Amino acid sequence: MPLSDAVLRLPRLMKRTIALAADIAMCLLSVWLAFYLRTGVFHMLHSGVLTAMAVSVLIAVPIFIVSGLYRAVFRYEGFAAAVAIMQAMAGYTLIYAVIFTVFGVEKVPRTVGIIQPALLIVLVALSRGLVRLFLSGEYQLRVRESKLPRVIIYGAGNTGRQLFYALESGRAMRVAAFVDDDKRLQGCLLGGLKIYPPRRIPALLRAFGTKTVLLAIPSASRSRRREIVSSLQQCKANVRTVPSYDEIASGKVAVNSLRDLEIDELLGRDPVAPKMELLLKTVQGKTVMVTGAGGSIGSELCRQIIRLEPERLLLAERSEFAVYQIYHELLEHTAKGTKVDVVPLLADVTDAERMREIMQTWRPQTVYHAAAYKHVPMVEHNPLEGVENNVFGTLIAARAAKDAGVEDFVLISTDKAVRPTNVMGASKRMAELVLQAMAQTDPGRTIFTMVRFGNVLGSSGSVVPRFREQIRSGGPVTLTHPEITRYFMTIPEASQLVLQAASLGRGGDVFLLDMGKPVKIYDLASRMIALSGLTVKDKEHPNGDIEIQITGLRPGEKLYEELLIGDAPQKTEHPRIFRAVEESLTMQRMKELTGELVEALAKRDRVWVMRIIQEAVPEFTPRDGIGDWVTLFEEEKAGLDGSSSVGSAA
């Protein structure tokens, strides 16, 4: 048991007796020291010393008792206890000084009447302070705080200052120094800590024995953040960041809600301000329907749409849990005053009767068709289901929309539809062809639009969450090929551009989103490892922390993705939205192909299905044959059953 706990468990009378004895001892000690300070000699206990000691005790004890010094609980008392001590010592000093300095006592120097009370004040104050320090747990607390991890805050503005005070009041970490780009602040003090220039970061990390840098620059542009993080990456710093100003201002999070640096903050470009007239055109005051509303893209579309104040938002989703989640999230917006009627609907886009029922009941003016199977290997191993969902789900939803008089029907497509090497991409390209053909039959009644873009960070199929989890687990980080390259865009930016592209449609348009520069996935993995304060383990760095393992390309996976099939795309009103110029099929030809496809799917004839898709999408060049699990299992079983006969025939 710690000594402080043992003292606290003593009876109240015992603790008061100890305090009284300590005060008497301090009276005696202060007199002896006063004689030494006056004469420069440690005196034996002659009559003058004994008289001064006796008078000190006889004056101090009654005054201390009357002043309540033995009633106060000093581990809790602060200012009030200090006032009580000062009052008691003022009375004591006055009486003691009058006796020994004004009137005088034989063998006692007159200055002792001044020196002794001053010494006693110091001793009494120190004794109470030490009691408070040890018994209140403050000492143990400070010892623990000295062992807390130390961090450096990058940014000495308002956010950095708020973060500093929030961390100081917490018990998780302690700030060692500030860093800021502003030369006017460098060399100044903030919270007693010096503000250094960024070039000193490597030395500061070594000096303070830390690897953690907290970015407190929520207003910085993405390009500036990329520059800062690239420099920190070279220092092997573990970078964390505070939320954005929007998140703090909305009350969603506090300024000290630190989080790991999101890779989308580094890959994403500085956003272009949306054109409000394009955002509002197909949404505001209208009934809007989103299929696949619980998915990564669908749910973000819903979040963006509800802010634009439609009259009603229909959430069509096959997954009960997914639609439940997004529905209750959107209800929070309506609870804050947004007057939108949000309707959650369990629905499968391949169910024609359900699609027709929904469209005819609510008569939406705009439909965003985000429902799709989009995970490449999953569709590759389940091709019939992928084709049925992506091709016929689009066809059924589009027909129901047209019959219900929908004004705008927008398909969320993918860059994998361009010269596809997998069933997912080919099925999405065929879905585009379906809408292009429908746009030719009755132009102007329902405007069919397709928006094609690449990978979105943080989606259900994104590599980023998987990499982050692998790094947290200690690795390895698995990568299919060292040269694989992808385009990336954040989900909010992609969704916002989709909403704007919908307003640009004239019928049968395929819009491309400017995805920026392609990113090498190996570099992405390396950067995520470095930003976690770790190092890549490879041949050149055998003592690194996290290994990157190459597992080989997955079925249907391409090294590079494209966004355009035909020639150079046309510019539109928006600088990041382009219109593709591509060939399409006639409605008659599409009817023939989809008719055959219905029959092939009904017969579960995978070879026939693949042949029909290749007729519709001649650019489709499957890399791995038919990867359907059923086919593979049947072939494996047949090989095992007939292995001997095959061997003899050979």
C-alpha cells in the first residue's frame, strides 16, 4: 500500500495530532535557524533560545487552532487554505515581533523577532503544499504525465492553440513543441513552448524522443497538406490530424478528436467549387430516387441530395441493414430542420414488379441508379449474377422509370467498362449500351445519362481500408502487382460531380469525371506505411517494419484502367466533367442481344452468356476464361473422377 494511502486511512484525531506536532517542530526549527542567520553560529540551547522557542509555540498553536488550520483538508483546500495560513501568520508575526523586537528579551537579538516569523511562514506554507501534493495524488499524477508520449503540433494558429490546451487538460499525451510555416510566429512562445520552423522537425523528433506529429491546419489546401506530409514522410513521422473546420463547427467532433491522416487528403486534389445551378437542377423541390442507396456511392449521393432540399428522397436498397443505416443517418438531417420526406424501400432492381410499383406510386422526377455488383473478382467468380444485376437491373429500372415519366435517369458507371478484361466491366458497359439505345427510341421524354469514373477512396471495394487494417495488424500489406495503377477520387467529390453531370445530360450522354493523375498502388501502400510512423521491409531495408507482399493479379484484373473508348472527349460547362464521343448500338440490336441473354441466363449457360456479352461489347477481352465457381468446381470434380482415363488417353 502506498504511504499516501496509509496516511489517509489514519483516524482524524491522529492526523490532527501529527499536524500539530509538525507545526511545533517547525516553530522550534525556525527559532534555531533565526539565531543562526542573525549571528552566523549554531547556538546551543541556552536560555535565550529556549525562551524564543517556548514563546513561539505558545503563540502559534492557539492562533493556528483558532484560524482553523487543523480543520482544513489540505489535499482539497487551495486558495481558502492559503488565506487561512496568511491570516494566522499575520497575527503570529505581529505578537512575536512586538515581544522580541519592540520590547526585547534578554539574550534574544531583536532581529530574531522578524526573521523567525518569516522562516515559519515559509516552513508552514511548504509543509501544507507538500501534503497537498502527495496526499491528493498530484505527485503520482505528475509522475505519470512525465511518462506520457510526447507530440509535436504542426500549426500554431487558433486550432493549434485549442488543441494544445485540450491535450494539456487530458491524460493521453503531452505537447513538446510547436512548428509553423509563418516566420512571424517562429521563435515565439505558445503555452510556454517555443514555435520552431518546419526545417527543425527531424531534430525535434530526435530531441524529444517522439515520432508523432499532429497536423493542426484544417484550413490548408490539399496541395499544401500533400507538401507538408511528404516532408514528414521523409522524417518517418507518424502523422495524425485534427478534423476539418466544417466538422468542428457542426459540433460533430471536438478539436482534440485526433484521427489518423486519411490518404484521400493526400491523393485528392483541391476541390473545385460546385456550380449550384447544376447541383439544384435535378434535385431541389423534386422527388428523387436512389437505387443501391445503402452502398458506398449510393449513400453518399443520398447525403449530398438531402442537403439540396428535394421534396422527397426514395431509398431503394436490397440490403435491409444498409438501408436501415442510411435511413437513420438521414433522419438526423430532417430532425435538424431539413424538411425532406425520406422513404426507405426494400427493393431489388431485378424485380420488375417492385420497380414498377415504386416508380408508379411516387413518380420520381430523377433516378440515380447506383445499384450494381462492382467487386471485380466477386463478379468474375459469379458472372451470371453479375450480368443479371448489372445489365438487367439497369434495363428493368430504366423501363420502369420511362413508363413512370421520370425526367432524368442517371447510371453510375465505371472506368472498368472501357476495354474491359472482366465480367464486371463488360456488364457495366453493356448497361451503358442499354441506356444509349433507349435514349434513341424516344428522345427527350426521359433523359438517360451515364457517369463514368474510377476508384473512390473508402468505398466498399477500395484498397485503402484493407491496407490500413493490414498495417494496424503488423502486416504484411498485400498487393496484386508492383506496377498496378489506378485513378482515385474521394466519394464526396465523385458524388457531387455525378449530381452536376446529371444536369448536363441531353440524352444518351456518357460523362467522364476528371480523376486527376493515376496513382501507383505500390507507392500508395508505401506512403500509408510511412505515415503510420513505420518503414517498409524489403531487400534494401531488411529491418523494416511492414512487408509488402505481391500476390499476383486477381481474375479479370487489369494493370491500368482507362476512362475513354473513343476519341478525345468534349468539354462541358464544368471543368472536371467531360462528354465522351462513343459508338452505341441500335435499340433493335439491343433487343436481340438482351433476348438471347435472358434465354442464356435461364439455361445457366455460362459460355453462351460470355459470347453474347462479347458480341455486345467487342472490346471485351476476358483474361482468365470462365472463372465461375460452379464451373471451376465441376471441372475439378470431372478431372478427379476421370483422371485415370485421361492419363491413359494421353
